[in-house]
Amino acid sequence: MFGNPYIYHYRKWLFISAGAEGDLGVWGLIKQMDSQYHMLVYGDWGFHKNNAFGGNILLPKHQIEEWIEQAMQNNRYEKAE
């Protein structure tokens, strides 16, 4: 994933997006279930593409927690109840 992620947290859902120099980026929709993180939709975009992929990928908990920590430190984390 690209650096400096933006994370929006709503209940058990995380929306993570990151870009590189404004001309390409990635995003993911992740659901937390039983203390595990499942990426259900992944997308990438650029000048000539806009893709979305569906699935159910189990992500390492430590990686998500690192991204959340990084987003919090950079003031790029929002949480709604």
C-alpha cells in the first residue's frame, strides 16, 4: 500500500485510502469480525483506470494496527459512532 493512509472508522468498518502524488491510489473496505480484519473490497485508481475487486481476504491484525497508528499520528484518522 502507498504511504500516509487515511482511515475512516465506522462501527466495525474501516475505509482505508492512500495515494501517491495525486495521480494514482488504492482504497479498501475492511470489516472487523471476531478481532480479525477482513478486506471485502479493494480498489485502485489512476489516470486511465478505476478498478474495484471483491473478495474476503484475512489481513494481519498487526498490519492494520500499524496503519491505524500511522494515520492517528498524521491526523488522518476519523472515527464515527
